[in-house]
Amino acid sequence: MQIQRRGGRLGVYRAARRWWSEQPRGAYDVVVDEINTRPFLTPRWVRETPIVALIHQLAREIWSYETPFPLSAFGRYVLEPWWLRGYRDVPALTVSESSADSLTRYHGWRHVSVVPEGSARHPVPPVAKEADPTVVFLGRLVPMKRPEDALAAFARVSERFPNVRLWIIGEGPLRSKLERAAPTGVTFFGRVPRAELLERLARAHVLIATSVREGWGLNVSEAAACGTPSIAYAVPGLVDSAQASGGALVEPTPAALGDALGDLLSGSLRLEPTIATVPWPDVAAVFEEHLMHSRERFEHAAKRTSP
């Protein structure tokens, strides 16, 4: 494996195109174009090598949470459709059925396949659940993750269970604002070492996920692997990971989330965490199969169009 680091946050796209122009013809069997909101637009400049797009999720609603108006509207309704228009005939790999549905429904993508999420197995930390009911939020403290909804839901459930606790694990620009607004019983941990993260996930009683949209939702999978179920908003990505991991879905409002937490803590809602990810070698096998299939399709199409 060779890693080329060129350009910056914005310049990397032009740098990638320049780097490709320096490569000898036929040097590579396939190009994997990883799309994270802004793509590399490889269909415009990669001509003689098959392309596979790897995309976890669309931005769509995220534009409104992460960028100011009118850029948010321009990004959602102009930029993203324009960027992705040229990929409609490019085979796409994504990680959930809801992401696949979004690609075909909103952007007319014609060839979309779902590759399972992978994870490295680790033993469940040998720790007991907290004596007090404990909820954990794990994620970046940014608008699209909606951590303020976690605080509002916690405030609602704490009216029924005064001894409930909320752990917030993660960093981000909203941390100071959230700390000022947090009710009693909330603890912010920021970034924690991996061993501590797994231990806290195992000690908590439930994880809550409040994102606007996800590709999958690895925090849900990580909690399940530690023996902790999740209650998640019914949004793309989380509808796949939460259900596959034995969790529950709720309407994306703090009231619905708080009521579901109350049902779980009272015992009227019972959840059984399930590991839904697969080992990385299995992911690699599926990935390789799709890459080979894409190359065969590309070569077949080239033969049909050659004089």
C-alpha cells in the first residue's frame, strides 16, 4: 500500500487529478472514488480505467445543520445533485439499504450495492452495569448529530427517574454551549482512550443516537458489541443499524426519545443487543467481488463500443 498526500482540504481534488495525469496508462485495474459530500468527479477525467464509487451517505438534510443559509440551500439543491449527476452509471458501494435507497431515489444512481459494515471483534469488558440507570451519547458534538436533543430527552426522562445519568462522550464545537445548558446528572468526557470507551459502553444501560442522517451508525454497533442496546431516531442509516443491532427506533423528537427511555428504564421496553457487523476479512471478500464485477462490466462495455 502506498499513500500519496497532496493538496489540502480543498486542494486535494485538483491534486488528485494532477497526480492521475502523471500515471502511466493501464497502471491500475480500478479506481475507488470515495465520496464524502464533495466527490473527486473521477468520471470526468478517468477514461480508461473502471471506477467504483464508495459512498456512505448523502448530505441532503445535513447541509441545513452544518452550513448557513443560503449556502445550505445551494448545497442541497444545486451542488450535491450537480456533483453526483455524472456518477449515475458508475457502480456504487454503500453500507446500508437506506443509503442505497437515497442514491437511487434522489440521484438516479443505476447500479448500487450494499457492502456490510465491518468491525474487529473485541471481548466485552468484564464490568457490571452502573447502579444508577445510565444513558450514553457517543459522537461528535456538531449540529448534525443533534446532541441538544439528547439533553432534552434526558431532561424529560429524569422527571420520571431522578437518579438517571447521562454520559456524553465526544468532542466538537458545541461542547461549551452544551455544558452550559446541561441539567444535573450529565457528565461530559470528551475524547476517551479506546479501553475506557469500551468499558463505559459496557457499563451504560442504553445508547441514544440522534443524528440527522447516517450512513450506518457505528456508535450503535459498538454499543451492541459491548452488550448495550440503542434507542435511535428513525432516520436513514440508523434505521438499519439500530434494528440490526437489536435496538429501538423512535420518531426523531426529544419527546419520543425521552418517553422510550422511560419505557426502557421502567422495564416495559425490552431490548436485546445483537452484533450486526461482520469481520473485516468478510467485508474485504465482498468488496473484492464487487470490484472484479465492475471491471468485467467495464471491459465488456469497452468491447461493445470499440470499432
